[in-house]
Amino acid sequence: SWAAALLKRNPQFKSLDWTDVQAFRTILPSPGGVLTSIRDPTNPDATTSSSSSASVSADQLDSQEALQAYNTDWLKLYRGQAPVVLFPETTAHVAAILRYCQEHRLAVVPQGGNTCVTGASVPVFDELILNLAKLNRVRQFDPVGGVLVSDAGCILQNLEAYVEPRGFTMPLDLAAKGSCQIGGNVATNAGGVHFLKYGSLHGSVLGLEVVLPSGEVMDLLSTLRKDSTGYDLKQLFIGAEGTLGVITGVALQTAPFLPVAVLLGLNSYKQALDTYALAQKHIYQNLSAFEFWDRECFNYLLESGANAPSEPFASTYPYYILVESSSSDEDQNQESLSKFLDILLQNKLMGDGTISFDQSQFNRLWAYRESIPSAVLRHPSLAYDLTLDYPHFYQVVEVLRDRLRQMGLYDGYKGRGNVQAIAGLGHFGDGNIHVCVVAKDLNKEVFEAVEPFIYEWAAERGGSISAEHGLGILKAPYLHYTRSEVVIRTMRQIKTVFDPHGIMNPYKVLT
Ligand code: FAD
């Protein structure tokens, strides 16, 4: 990436060597604990790793290929050169590893499911990767209060599968749920499709267990909803992107959940605005998701291959909306959503619509929305994650299309220009739009046509340059568009308190 190319390796960080590998093997003696390409200098032909991680097949052991998977981000925009990936199984392992790393000035990148789209989860240079996949146990669940305590490496979808039969749902849901981990979700302050109802993780995370770079375990793992005893330090780790410490345990407030969904095809952006206003009026307390995408997204979805859902309506629409309502009374829930559809029909607010009457229909409707990010972003893309107020929410896509058209880079969806699409989708109810710029050749010309223009445009309208994806390396240089000098200086001071040697996820968030 262009941003990473401008950075220089901090010479204060030690390079990993065979002595370090041996030390890590002592901390993690079980098979699969250490994956490395570093060789024993006294016996260079010998096998170099005890790794047999579940996610690394036997024939991949020690190969560069296995390391590459952990060194490369989901968008394939960033590639680090970490020669070591560690897989701790307990909080004590993490503590021992960080203590060693701080003592030897080894830089560390905590890694969850590696699904983030800002380059935050992979090294910039040769930083050690600390992958949390094996720290994956549910610790406890309170069926009365709905409080779940788990290890940070639990995959979000697995936690949903754990609480769902108990009548609860996780307070967040996102299309990467099959891979992302709850620790990664907390570290990025992930939003997702249910933010509208359950709010930010700053509210639903009740407690955290965090290992500091010193190796000390900071036990903030409260399961209490109310606790007004001084500074709420756990909040600092929510959205810190692994720059302050490693999250090893999470206590979360889950919620009862009986949802129904309706998919709408709309003819204008104005219809989306009016539909949202009516949803607020008629299903406000049950409204749990209000998702939006445009035709360019939908085109990619339909083209995305055999597993893509087929067209839900007889014709395509310029805009689509997925509305979800959830309540503890199933019948009342169905009824209120059907009534909502009638109101939309009376007001001529939709081109077409379909409602879910059972779980399989519900899943099918959500499959449209959840398949879109992968369908679009499997093409070379720049992806933006903005919060904007409603007059500007979709305007940003139109403004960008006009700009790139004038520059001769864009000529409509899959037109003659290098830029093949400028697609918009997002969590409409949160004012959060994802803008995807897809190009045949994702070159510097495209990058410079979009950045920093898009951040300036959003900042001038009071928007946020990162609604829910964090900053990582991709957006770190643009932090000043959203945060003042005083705020950034205070962030730096906080970083120094927790991480005086700067070993935690360097080059990210604060440049
Ligand atoms: P990673 O990508 O592995 O890491 C992300 C950051 O967290 C890194 O800085 C890493 O160092 C740090 N980190 C990870 N684990 C820990 C830990 N235990 N302790 C300390 N730091 C840690 N995001 C949304 O908010 N909403 C969406 O709707 C959404 N949809 C997505 C859809 C798709 C298809 C994809 C690919 C991504 C989507 N994302 C979305 C982005 C991404 O899934 C989230 O940012 C997610 O929270 C990252 O979790 P992860 O476990 O993959 O973390």
C-alpha cells in the first residue's frame, strides 16, 4: 500500500531470531503453538517449528505460505513479513509472551480473525503476530441476566450459536461473523447491522480482561451492568486496535431476540429517507436493523457466482432496503411489520417488497445483505466507512462518481473507465455508509483521485472518516480530519502510559 510504503521500520525494535523462537517454545510447548520460518543456525536443515495449528495443515508446516496467510490482510492490500506467529491458549501464555516481548523490545501485532479492512491486523514490517484463535472457550453464561463471558478468541458466529438456543442473541452481527473474533470486534469497536438496536460495544461490553505489554493482567472483567467506581478503563481498550494491550476475555450483555425482516426495492433515495422516517414512527422500539445498498452493489451480488442468491424481485431497483424488527412477542412482531408494509404501499414508497414468514425466508433475505461486502470487495477496491447525516449519506457516492467521471476515470458501472464501480451500502439507521471504489487497475491515479478528497468532503460536512472499521494503517494519517490536536495529543499520552516502549501494534492508529 502507498501509506505503508512511506513508513520506515523503527530501529529500536529487535528483529526476531532463533533465541526468541526457543523462548516462545518454552512458553508454548504444545504442538501448534509456534509457527516460524526462522531456522536453527546450528542445524539449518532441521524442521523449524512445532506448529500443527488447526488452521494450518500438516503439509503447510513451516512454509512461507502458511506464514503468508497470517501476514496478509483480508483485502490483500497489506503484506507483512513476520517470521513468527504465536498461538497462545491461555491468558497466562499471553502474559508471558508480552513480558518477554517488552523486555526484548519485540513489536507485537495482536490478531483475531484477520477480517479488518484497514490493515490493522497484519504487520507492517517484521512484527511478531500474536494470534488469539486458540483462546476460544466460553467461560460462563447467566441465563437470567443474559451476560456472556468468553475468551477473546471465540468466533462471533460460534458465540451466537451458543446463546441462540438459550433464547438470546449477541449484541452485534456482521457479515464477517464466521471468521471475526469477539476480541477483534471489541478491539475495532465493531458496529454491524444491529447497532441500531443494541448500540455501541461501549455500552454492551460489561467487562474486559486485558494483558498489558508489561505482562500484567488487568482484570476489568466485571459482569455488572452498573459500576461507577472511578475511571472506566475498559473503554480505552474498546476501539484501541491492539495498540494498548491484548484483550483476552470479554463480558457482554446479550439480548432476547425474535426477528422478522422485510426486503424492499426502492426507486429513489428520497423513498429510503421517507421509509426510515416511517419505520421510526411505526416500529421504533422493535427496529433492529435498517440496511441499505445500491444497484452497483446488487449487480456485483448477482454476478458473484453460483452461491449468490437469485434476484428477489422481477426487476432490479436503484436502491434496496432491508428492515428488521425484533420483539419478544412473535405474533405482534409479524403484525407490526406487515402493517408497516401496508403503510409503505399506501404512501407509494416502494417498488417491490417481500417479508420473511419463517426462519429460512429470514435467512434468505439477510443473505442478500451479508453477501454484498465479499461480492464487491473480492475485486480490487478502495473501501471507505463514513458516518454522514442523511442529506449527505448517499450524496458522497454521487459526488465521487461526478468527480471521477470528470477525471476520465469512471464511465458508469463496468464502463470504459479504469474505475468499474462506485458502490454504496451501509447501516442506514446509523448514518454509516460504506463507499467501495472498484478498479481494474487499483493504481496511484485512482488512489489520489479519491484520497484525501473523500475524507475532506466528509469532514467539511461534520462526518466521521471511520464509523466502525477503526483507523489501522490505512486511515491513521487522516485522524486529524475527525479529531482535534488536543485529542490526538491526549491519545498519545494514554498510549505511553500503557505501552511505554511502543511495542503494541506499531505504525497503526497514531502515526
Ligand atoms: P482482526 O482483523 O484480526 O484485528 C482487527 C484489529 O483488532 C487489529 O488492530 C488487531 O491488532 C486488533 N485485535 C484483534 N484481536 C485482538 C485482541 N484480542 N486484543 C487486542 N487487539 C486485538 N466491521 C464492522 O464494524 N461492521 C460490519 O458490518 C463489518 N462487516 C464486515 C464484512 C466483511 C465481509 C468483512 C471482511 C469485514 C467486515 N467488518 C465489519 C470489518 C471486520 O470484520 C471487523 O473490524 C471485525 O471486528 C474485526 O475482527 P477480527 O477478529 O477479524 O479482528
